[in-house]
Amino acid sequence: MENGFYTLQEFMTFTKGVTYVIMVISLFVITGFWLFLTGRDEDSQPNEPGGTEHHHQGGGHV
Amino acid sequence: MSGKNTFTSRSLLTPFNLVAGLILIVGAVITVLRFTRGLAGVTHLSNDNPWGLWIGFDLLCGVALAAGGYVTSAAVYIFGMKRYHSAVRPAILTGFLGYAMVVLALNYDVGRPWRLPYPFVVQQGTTSLLFEVGACVALYLTVLFIEFTPAALEWLGLKRARNLVTRLTILLTIFGVVLSTLHQSSLGALYLIAPSKLHPLWYSSYLPVYFFVSSIVAGLSMVLFESTLAHHYFGDKMDEKHLRENTDVTLGFAKAASLTLAGYFTIKVIGIAMDNNWRYLATGYGLWFLVELLGFVALPCFLYAVGVRDKNIRLIRWTAVLTVLGIILNRLNVSLIAFNWRLPSSERYFPSWMEIMISVFVVTIGILVYRFVVTRMPVLYEHTDYPSSH
Amino acid sequence: MSLTRRKFLGWMGAAGAGAVIGKNAAASTTEHFKGYPNSFAILHDITLCVGCRSCEAACNKVNELPPPDRPFTDLSVLDEKRRTTAKAYTVVNRFKNRKVPQQPVFVKKQCNHCLEPACASACFVRALRKTPEGPVVYDPSVCVGCRYCMVACPFDIPAYEYDNALSPKIMKCTMCYPRILKGRLPGCVEACPREALTFGKRSDVLEIARQRIRENPGRYVNHIYGETEMGGTSWLYISGVPYKETGMREDLGVTPAPELTSGALSVVPMVVGLWPVLLTGIYAITQRKEKVSAEEKAAAVAEAVEKSEAQACHVLSEALDKAHKDALKEKEAAVHQAVKKALAEAAGSKAEEAAH
């Protein structure tokens, strides 16, 4: 490990592992970022406290 | 058995219940055999054929045919096809039950089912596509469960919890589509590691794309097929809105399925060209490949189109059956029929009757749970307290 | 497990591990992983094998496998083609020799211990791994029993304990990893009476193989099986007859197994990263369309209301006007009549007065 990787298998195990961690983190971060992005939209539905995603489908149904 | 059902003034001893009961008893016996004698006692699996019917049918077909959940919820909530709203809950229910059945069947197939969480909690084999499939199926099963809870919560009268969950609809839908894209395609990608065993006509670096695109077709066709069955057996449970929207759903989904099948056909042909596999078409396997491609992809594509043009609901429903059979045929071809094609016929795999029985057993459990749910919860109709918002 | 934990911690501190990733990822596209240096390999010289099954017997003993159905001295088992099983990590098969028919060819079959093992690539719990010493080893303590390794293996080697109900294991040759660690030869190599098996550093063993081919022209096919097959293996073969006539596949290619799936795996994070963006975008467009159409609808309704209101106003004012006029007329008429009446009355009273 200290000298890098000797096999493709070892290399991929490591890089895919890091990628999986990034994927999980990104799912949370992107959701949060969307809230930040649309937080001041005038026409958006007021987000419920603790609501996860932007205006839910209720918007279209009222 | 789902026990008492709300088919009022009907005896429990219906032919359906008798057959289902018999299947459950036989299934229970085989279950005991499986966990006392091992796979050798109940299956025809061998060292050359490590994956049999339980993977080829229960896993591959089960997951593909449960695609209706993500396809329908994406169509309605993301693409804004509100006219199909009444199709969402039945599709999510069958999707959830489909995945639950897949996981149930896996418990029979793997050697030590209680270790199924090991890849996630003990040691992560991140280079394996099975790791990806496992992670996505586990997460998606959870997503489908949450997506379905509003119906159960309405039934139980838990208004606040139900409203909390419906607020997550879009998030869950997007999450569901991401997860479905990943594991539907990864099921095909499972076979990428074995180019030396799968027949070249079915092996392609496009396998994941084929599996994903055909899962959309499978999802649409299963919604059509299930709605036909539900109509027939649970028509009394459907409200006017559901019945009214049903024609719309049928025509719209048939159109989408026809178009997707056309795309699927195109990329399948491109796959042959990319690997220059034309010469195999003149062989026995080539003929079988053409049966699948022309009879179960091109033909349903055309029949759906005719059905849509003529507004022929009957034709569309039969085409849905044909398409579903085509998807099953494709998954069995990849996993069993064209797999290990080089082995002499004496070493090829054919499922034992007990393997088939377990598959039937698992499907029966699914049907019984479906019946239990739709006869009680607001799936095929809207709950009077929550109009037009599920 | 310590390696595992370190790797796991590595994931957790992805940012901290950035230096390591960066260094290797930058090189990954062009870097050719050559495998562990100083790893061991075994050369099987097929021309020397006489099919005595001594290796099978030794393997059985060293690995404490169950006794065979027929004793290892019984050479009639060679009449049929066999494969490795849960009870036999290695088997010897006999093949016809087309060049010299009276001299059949014997080939030993066992795990080839790939440099980039397909089984390890396929295992979702890393129960199989390539050791720096060469052997591909299996850890039954984490194995779930999914048998994907058996699907993946291009040489059809891993076997499974199908008759074990609750704790089935994958069974395959370990290249006698425990013995190698102790500095001893693998059981089969030690037992071979004909020195058809040669153990050593892979680089050295490869050199021996090349030398034999070079020094004995005509005796060997000019190809070392396992040098490049599936990215190379730690069992190498040299043969006097074409390999495909000895039940060995020549169509496996040189692509290491992990590379077969790396394309599909690399799409996964792209889907996770971009699908939510795409889907949310489509959702936003749908919502926007709906909003616009709702606004248009509202505007149309408002306009219609305005129009009808104006019309109503007009009608009303006309009606009022008319009513006003009517009222005036009525008033006039009434006044007129009243005046008339008054006049008539006055005239009447005048006439009455005149009559009196």
C-alpha cells in the first residue's frame, strides 16, 4: 500500500471505495444545495420546517 | 394464506385459496429441505452451473418486472403526467412486493443468507457489480416501502405521519429513479465478467444499457398487465377516477412502450454490429436470438403501435403479455440458456421441480400479500379523506 | 483485517487520502499494473506429466480433504474428463495426442491463481484476494455463498459445497499458501515424481519456460500458457500439443478481469452525480410549464370575467337608462294626466258653478 498499488484489482477496490463514499455524501450535499439554491425563490412554496426537498408535488395539485 | 379476506359472503374454500394453500404447504416442505439438506438436496445446481432458476427468474426477471414502480412514479411526479396518477399506487405496491419477493428468493439461493448484510457492514467488495446491485436493491426496497406507506397510513388513519411522508414524494421519486437506473443496468453488467461463458450474441459491453432500457419496457408492460388483472379481479375496488384514467394510462403507456422497444431494437442491432457477430446469426443460437429479437421485441413494438393508433385496448393488453414474456425470455437467455453455451448438453442446467416450486411459492406469497393489501388499503381507489393528493 | 481497516479509514478520510489517490489516479489511465514483484508461480510442463495422480493424492492429504470415491492409484478415473470439485482441488485429465497417438497427454488442472483474479473482482465481500506471495486465497468467515466467483472464473475452478446446508464454502486450490508462508513447497510440487511441476519466483519460472522452449525446438508449442491469459496467471504451462487439444481455452484473451467491469463501474458515480440534476431539472421544467399554463388560464379567466363584467355594466346602464326614461315618461304622463284631470275638474266645477 505504501508504495502504491501492484494490481489493478487492489487499485480499483480502493478507488471505487472512495467513489462510493463520495456518492453517499453527494446525495446529502446536493439535496441541501438545492434548498440553498431555491431558498429565496419568490414563487416557490414555503418550505416546511425540516422539509427535505423543494416544493413537493402538492404544488401542482392544489 | 392471507386468511380472511373481505370478499364478503364468500367461503374461504375457493379454488384459488385451495391451490394457493397447497402451494404454500409444498413450499414450506421444500424450505425445510433446503435448510437441512443444502442446495444439493433441492436444486440441480452444479459447479459448472452455479446460478440457476432462482437467480435467472426470481432475481433477474423479478427485478425487471418490478420496474413499474419507478417508471410510473417518474412519469407522474417528474414528467408531470398527472393523468396517470391513479396508476402510481398499484405500480408502487407491485414494485415493492416484487423486490420483497426477490429478496425472499435470495435467502434460498445464497449459502448463508444471514450474512447478506456482510458486504456492507463487514467488508466491502467495491469492484464487484454484485456489491452495487445489493446496495441499490436494499436501498430501493426501503424507498419503495416508504413510498407505499401513505396508503397503509391512510388505512390506519394516521394522518400526520401520512402527510409527513407525502411531503417526501419528489425526493423519494428521484432517489428511486437513480437507484433503479443503477441496479437494473448492473444486473446486466453482472455478466460482463464472463465473456468466455455467455454466447457472443448476448454478451456485449452494452449489456447494462440493454438491461436498463428493457427494464423500462418491462415496467410499462407490467403496469398494463397488472392493471388488466386488477381490473378483472378487483374491479369492485376501483373508484371512478381510477377507471376513468385507466384508458388514458393504457394508451399512454402503450405508446411509451412502443417507442422504447423501437430504441431497444435499434441498440440491440447496433450491438451485433459493434462486435461483428453477424456470422453467429446463421447458427442455432442465432436463430434463437432472432426469435427473441423479432418475436419478442420487434413484434410487440409494432403491435403496441397498432393498438395505440386504433385505440385497441384489447390488443394493447395482449401485447403487454407478449412483451413481459419477451423480457423473461431475455433474462433467461442471458442467465441460463445462452450461458455456458459451450458445455456439452449433458452438463447443462435444467431446474429441478423443487426449484420451480420455490419460485411458484414465492410468487404465490406475493399475490396473496397483494390481495391482502388491495382489499384493505386505498390502492385502487382514493381514500375519501385524502382526495386527489396521494 | 488490518489492511481492511486501514483501507476503510482511508475511505472515511477521503480528503486526507487525496494525496494517495491523486498520485495513483493520475497514473492509472496509462499505468500498467505488473502484479506483485517477487510473487511465486508454478510451471507445469505438460510434456513431462505421466498421469500418475501423485499430485492429487498429495493435495488431498495436505488440504485434509475427504477421502476420494476411488483410490488415487486407480488410473481408470482418467477415462473421463473431470473438473475440480469441493473434494478435489486438483485433477489430472488425459487427452489424445494427435502427433504421437501412443503417448497420451496428461494435464493437471487446478486454480491458476490469476494475477488479476476474476473471482476476487466479482466477490462483493472480498472473501477472495490475491496475496503478494502469489496465491489467490479465500476467507470463509465472510463468504455469503452467492457463487458469483464461480460464474466469473474463466477457468471453471471454484467449487461449492452444495450438500452443506448451513455453512457451505467455496473450495479451491490455495497454492498451499500456509506452506508457502512457512517456506515449504506446495504439496503437489513436492509430490511430483517427474518434476513436471516447477515452483519459484514468477519471473524466474517464466525464464525457465522460455529456456525450455528455446533449447528444445520441436518439443514445445511456442507459447507459455498463463503468461498473458486473462492478464497473466501464477500457474504457467508449456505443452507439446496445441493447448486447445488439452482442454485449455485459447480464446480467453489477455484482458485482466477487473477491466471487463471497470467501464460499467465507472458509469455508476456518473449516474449518481448527474441523474438527480437531470431529473430535478425536468421536474422544474414541468412545474414551470404548469405554472405558466395556470397563469395563462388565470389570465384568460380574468379577461373573460372583465369582458362579461363590462358587458353586464353596459346592460345594466342601458336598463337603468331605460328605467330612468320610463320613469320620466311615466312622471310626465302622470303630471300630464294630473294636469288634465285638474283642468277637467276645474272646468267641471266651473260648469257646475255656471249651472247654479
